Amino acid sequence: MIMETFIGFMVLFGLALGVLMTFGTVIVIVYSLYDILANQRGKMEPIEQITWIVVVLFFNILGALTYLLIVKIGDIRLTEKSEERRLDELEELADLRDREAITKEEYEQLKSEIINNKDEKTS
């Protein structure tokens, strides 16, 4: 009697774990496909989008995780580098202003262009 109850419990546990894993896999795949089709439009070439869609659909969870690791982490690193580059540009601009190579009006205009460029990229 105890052994049958234990086996029944293990079967139910196995089924529940399988359902949770399947649900998690579906969520990751759907998110990856959504990201490829919606968020990467204009950032990726169409052939690259098609390739990632095939990889995600063919390799399921492995393809989706590969996509997320390569593309999303790459996006984070590119954003960090562009922030560093923008700060460097602002420092150079301030240096030009301090050396009076440009006027204060030119400085303010160029500074606002750099800052507005940042806002366009983040939106």
C-alpha cells in the first residue's frame, strides 16, 4: 500500500514537472520569436531574422536560449559601449569649449545633439 502510494506520487510529480518544463519552454520560445519579429526589426537584416526564427523553431529551447545569449547580451554590450562613446564625445566637446575652440552657443548646440541622439537610440 505504501509503495503504491509512493509510485502514484512520483508519477504525479513527474507529470507536473513535465508540464512546467513544457510551459517554460513555450514561454521562452514565444518570447524569442516575439523579440526577433518585433524588437529586432530594423536592427537585423531580414535574412538574419529568418535564420534566427529557423534556429529557434528547429532547436526549440536550445535555439531560443542561444538567441537570447548571443543577441540580447550583445545588445547590452553595444549599449554600454555607445554610452562610453557618448561620454567621451561630451568630454571632448567640453575640452574644445574650455580651449575656446568653439563658442558656448556651439557647445550647447552640439551637446544637445549628442544627448538627443541618445534619447532616439533608447526609445
